[in-house]
Amino acid sequence: MIIRSMNNEKEFPEGTTVAACLKALDAFPVGTLAAQSGGVVCELNDELRQDCTLIPLTLENEEGRRIYERSLRFVMLLALRHLYPYQRVRIEYSVGYGVFVRLPGVELHRQDIVRIENEMHRLTDLDLVFEKKRWTKDDAIRYFEEEQQEDKVSLLKHRPAPYFNMYCIDGMWEYFYGAMTVSTGYVKVFTMFELRGGFVLQLPAGSDFEHAAPYVYRPKHLEVFSQSAEWCEILGVTNVSDLSRMIEEKKLRNFIRVNEALHESAINDIARKIHEQNKHIVLVAGPSSSGKTTFSGRLGVHLQMYGHACRRISMDDFFVNRDDMPLQLDGTKDYDSIDALDLKLLSDTLTGLLNGEEVFMPNFDFASGVKDYLTPPTALAPGEIIIMEGIHGLNPLVCDMLPADEIYRVFASALTCLNLDDHNRIRTTDVRLLRRIVRDNQFRGYPPETTLEIWPRVRRAEEKYIFTYQENADSMFNTALHYELPILKLYAFKLLMEVPSDSPNYLLSRRLIKALNYLPDVDEEVLNEIPPLSLLREFIGGCTMEDV
């Protein structure tokens, strides 16, 4: 068989492992964790049987980072099993380059975390090999019943595939919904921090394989996740199996109503603060597909309850003309850069409005790539509030040119707290990607491959221009809805199934499909329970925010 990698190729006997092929081809860079062949991830000890091209996966790749995290989570769970036998462990949300972990009913202190960390280092130093076996679903259910892991039992009962891979070390079997490293010695780099009775398990950053990423404390971000966790408790839904049970018990419609009521209450709290603090400009920022547009509209409705007319302005209308756009490294226009905005025009326009002047409002025409000023000059009415939405709303280059006592900053993002099970979280980035796939198809006619293709660029821009400034917000709003994933599945599943196996985005599409397979199916009739101003309507359609 002919194996290719990193511009080299060589003939190997059938049954040669992935690791042996990569090393012989001089294609085994430092930090290699696995390899990708087409739309499939191959573990390093997998035996190859046919011609293929291998792409080494490291922490610099999204899939490589997920492999590292899965394997490290296994080590952590094994260490906790040794130190806290049969204690429930819940892996919750991402915190920078790490994940927040807690042991329900147990408050951990620094000395406890040091013990856990030392045990994990002992296990990684032993370089224990992950034993992999193909199990039937029924065998896995029986095992997890014996282990009293009812969350996994309930989830697997809804899993369509009858077989899957299980991994074992020292008698502990686990399933992590994806590929793993060969052994524990591949995940030696990590650190742990005490946080809110639990801890953060911190991984390396993408470009530095030898050091765990520094931990950045973001109290406002954590507070929003805590609020979301409280909502989960109120709603009685923390794992996908809870959602399945609710659907089986015919309680989904009421679940939707309570979700939406919680959103309504949170938006009103923000509007009340803006009113009480006598702010005149609200800057709304957030990553792609966070629901900023609908949130801004609903915030305006609540501000009207407090007697304020609202003027919604898009930051995109202050783009420089296309010919003046900054360029990315590949030569394409960089619409995400802060330099894509005409900051002087933005400052002059908003300052003029605040001073009671009439100003000409720009309109950026994406077809021609230039701004026009076709509307008559306008001024703010007494008490009117500007709501400006844009990804750079929290950037100091924008905020610092406006009077500090006039502005109120809001960060909106979908921070999902619903898990597949106690040990496997649903990533917020995956939820936003599903939202965008559905929206791009519904309103722009884009096939899913188009959205999947640009997603890495979108994510890089978010890390550079948005998340860096999220703690500058005066309020944070979590746009996630605990019922939305089964609804998104109605639209996204069939779209993702259309991605061909030879597509460079096939691996990403299959990963999303795999997650969607664990979600319960819902009847399309339930869509009529979703209010027309729901944030979810921005993606699935039926939003009446802009209707006259």
C-alpha cells in the first residue's frame, strides 16, 4: 500500500501502524497525537490496510486539541476514581484553555486539588496504554448500570448505532465520543486551579506543547455560566437524557415557555440597569451566531417599557470602502479586523447624535463595497437611546472614543450548559456553528460546506477581536436556550448528511452529526410553541422583529 504525508510517499506492508508510517515518512512533528485520513481520524496504533494520505494532528488542530482533552479527561477520571471511589464527577463548561470540573456534594480545597493533580501526573508518568475494544450498546449499558452512571445509561438507550469503541485503563472503561491518544504519556502537560468548590483542568495552548496555558480569571464570564447552571436546576435539565425524558413525558412545550420566560427576565434586568444609569448608547458585541440582532431588538422593546425610544445602528455601516479594506495573509479582505471600521466617522456620528446635532447616517452597500448617505440627516429625540450592534462593541478603540458616562456595554453569547452526560459536555462553539449552518442555509441559501469552510477563520477572528474584551462588558447575556438543540437538529441533520465523504469538511460534519445523533427527535408541530421574538427564530426563521 502507498501512504503519503507531508509531500512524501512510500510503500508499506498492509497492517503497518499509523505511527510507523508517519515516522518513516518524516511526518511525525513534535506533539503528534493522531492523524487524519480524509474524513476519518486514525489513532496512532491503528493498522492501515489501503492507500491513503495522512495529516498529522497536533494541538494546533481543532481535532488534535479535542483528542488531547478527551485523553486527559480519562486520566483525570481515573485519578478521581482512585481518590474518590464512586463519587459522581461532572465536567461542565470551558474556561479559556481548560474545563471546569466539580464533584457534586463535595467541596474541594487546594490540598485536595494538589492530591488529584499529583495522582494524574503519576498516571501520565507511567505511560499507561489505552486498551480499546468494540462493545455492543447493550454491553455498555450493563457496564454503566453496574457503575451507577445512570446519565450514560439513559443516553446510550437513545443511541442509534449498536456498536462503538470503549477505552480502558486499570479496569475503568469509558466512552468519549471520539478518538484518543495511544497512552497516558501523551498528555503530560496540564495544570489545575481551584475554582468555586471545584477546579479548572487547564490544557496547553495550541502553539506551545510544553506548558499549560496561563489561566485568565474572567469573573463576569463565570457568573453567566453560574446563572445558566441555576437555570438548568430550575428547569430540571442538565444532560441530554433529561431533555429526552421531558419530551417523552410531553412536557417540552412548557419547557420552551419557561426557557423563554427566563430570557425575558434577564433582558428586562439589563434594560432596567440602562434606564437607572441614564445611559444613551448601548454597545452590543458577541461572537458569530450568538443572536446579537434579535437580542438588540428585544432589548429595545424592554427599553420602550421604561419610556425610551430606541435607534438601532449597525456597526457594519461604518466599514471603510472595500478598496481600503485590510487584507488577510491569503490576500482576501478582512472584514473582521478593527481596521475595517472607519473609527473617526463612527466617533463623529455618535458624538454628534449625543450632542443633539443632525447627522448623515452612512449605509454600507455590500454589493458595491462603498458607503452611501442616501437618507436625510437625522437627530435623536429626547430620551432616545442608541443600540449599536457589532463585533467590536467592547473594543477599547471604540469605547474609549465615546463618553464613558454615556455608554453601556453588553456581551451576548450562547454559553451552553447542557451536557451529553456528566463526563461529556456540548461545546458552545458547536452550538453556534449549528446555528450558523441553519441560518446560512435558511436565509442565504448557502450549503453547509460553505459555512464549514469559513468557520475556522471566523473562530480565529473571535479569539483575536471579541473574546479578548468580553470582561469589559457591563452586562453579559447568555443567548443559549436549553431546548434549542433538538430544534436545530430538525434543520441541521439533513444538511450535514449531504456533505460528501471527499469534502475537506467531512470530518467536522461527521463530528456534528455524531453529537446530533444523541439528541432526541421532536415533532415539527412543536415549532409553533417558539415565540416569534425568540432568539432561536433568528436562525430557524419566523422572527417578526423586523416586520412592519
